[in-house]
Amino acid sequence: MAPRLIITGSTGYIGARLVAIARERGFDAVELGRQPGAVWRIGDEPAASDLQGAVGLVHLAHSWATPPEAAEEENVNISGTLKLAEAAKAAGVPRFVFASSTSSRKQALNIYGRTKFRIEEHLAASEAAPIVRIARIGLVYGGPRTAMYGLMAKLAALSPILPMIGLSRKVQPIHLDEVAAGLLALATGENQPLQKFVLAQEKPISFAAWLRILRRAQGKGNLRFIPVPLTAALLACRMTKLLPLIPTVDPERVLGLAGAAPMESSESLKLLKLNLSDPAMVLAGELGQTHEEQSRCEAQALLRYLGMAPTEIQLQRLCEGLRREGLSPLGLSPAMIRHPGLLALFEPPANRTRHRLAQALYLADLASEPERTPSKKAGFFGAMLAISSDVLLFPLRALLAGRYR
């Protein structure tokens, strides 16, 4: 019979990967609260029958519904984690792994970090302390582009100039698969001499360096920063909920970054036999688009900008033309690929034969010509609107067109 491993928070970024890896390694990964006939949420008293016979329990679940001003005794993350740990000990589970964070500090700027710290204190003083193992997890990256990792990847690729806070703060990246391996080792391995483990790179890097790694891995150029004060960043977080086309940023994430500080991880990694990979090399493989993929995305954007619904033959024709003329890829940003109308800002005021974007648009026009149906001629008002928009865009085009020269 496969050894039974219980996991909470199994639908989250880390939890889903942990379930997959545990099953690959022959464990019966039980998703607490997800199995048929067993409804459980953090704060509930788990049934003893759901816990008995397990070799370990990994607690990843976290409720974001607790109001920031709630008293400690009303914080379901604190009381619920303690209740689960004590129930696990009573059911004979030999190891209880609590997923904490390197932002866990008594005076952490964000509520999440302070809450994790209080949970650690309560677990250490509880009856369940002998079976508790605390995993303080660093900056997780890799796998699906979701959670904080997905947000950072999008921001890094959005523009070559990025307003950002905490650029000099030190972060300790760790790949999603490495986090899952560490948690699995803690939950199923022999008793360890430590109660607290740090799952993070031994050598911290600046947050600015981390963002540059993310950008380069996506095939983009250099990244320059505009330092932003914390108060301005928190205001911007509120604005992201109102503005389209940009990712929404949770103030908790910003505060967590602003209060980040490195933790010693070498002993933990040695005990768990984890050899962490170089993030730059791993991300280059995961995020890097081939020239063919990037050229195809750009070709679609160019044709859509000209008002076409690209066909397969048009895309093939344009990609071949761009490659032959040495214009593949142009290096269009993800925002312009998603919203081709933005290309109007970078198109030169006049059709310059030596301007790369102008050449690419000319090729796109040629590539679409054989299948193009005659369009109605613009009326007087349409022509006036086009002329007015060109006049209004002229200053921006004169300023920005140099990017693709």
C-alpha cells in the first residue's frame, strides 16, 4: 500500500505541484477537504479518520478572508493551524509540516508575515510541538505563471523601464519543484535535528537583479528602474484595481517585499539534500520563446494592427518575409502583441525605409494583399478622424519611434 500523505491547500501554486510530485514518487496524496465525503476548511476540526495512518501532513492552506484588524483569537489561520496540528498528533501522524515564509517576523510590515510568525510561536508552545517542522519558504518561481511569480514575470516583460520599490532588498529565489521536494522530505523523512528550515537560495540577490533575470529569460533586453517610495507604491496598488491592461497588485505583496530580509539556508538545504539550481539557467529554459514562436506572435500583431484577421498562409508568408529581411524578431513588448493598436505610438511619422517597424508593416501589408477583399473607401468624417489622430499622435511617434529604428 502506498504511504499516505495529507496536504492542505492542494489547489494553490505550491500545493498543486506538491500533490503531483508526491504521486509521481509513489505516495497516496490525500487532499484534505477535497476528497469525496470529507468537507474541511481551515478552522474546522478535522475528523480523526481523515488523519489516521498518514506518514505526514503538509499544511499549505491559508485564508485571506480574515480582516486585518481582527484580534489574534479571531484569526482563523492561527487558531485553525493549531487545531489541525494538535489533531494530527492525537491521530498519530508523526510529522506536521507548516509552510511559513521568509517574511515571517514579529515586526513584519505585512499582515501575512506577522501572522506566519505568530503561528510559528503557537506551534512551538503547543502539545503538537514534537511533530512540528516549520518550512520558511523564499521567493518561489517556475511552473505556471500564477501567484507572485506570474505577476513579477509580467511586470518584468511589460516595459524596459519599470517603476519599482525595494530594488536593493535581498531576495532568495527557489524553484517550485525544489520547494515541493523540500516539503516532501520534511513530511516523509527521518526526524531532523532542526524544527525550523529555510527553503531558499544560500546567496541572496537584489530584487533589481531578480527582475532583470526574469526579463532576460523572456527574451527581452535590459531593464532600467525608476525607484518608487513605499507610500507611492501602495497608492499605485489601489490604482491597479481601476486601470485596465495592467496586472492588479495586492498591497500585502508590496509590504512583504519592502520588509524582506535574507535568512540563513545552507544548513537546511544540506540536511534536506537539496542542491538548488541557478534561477537564470532554469528560467531561460522555461520562459524563453524560440525565435519562431516570437516571430509568429509578432506577425499576428502586425496583421491585426493593419485590420486583418490573420490566416495561416498570411502568417507563414509574413514570417518568411521578416526572416529574410533580418527583422525577425522585432522585440515587440507583450503589451503590443496583446494590443496591436499600441503600435501606432511607435510607428514613424513618415514611412522610412530604414525604420524596422515601418519595414515590417510594409511586409505585413504585402503578405495580406493576395487574400485581401476590397474595402469601402473612407468617407469625409472617417478621413478627418484619421488625419486628426495622426496629428495628435505625431509628438509621441517622433519621441518613441526610435525604439524600433
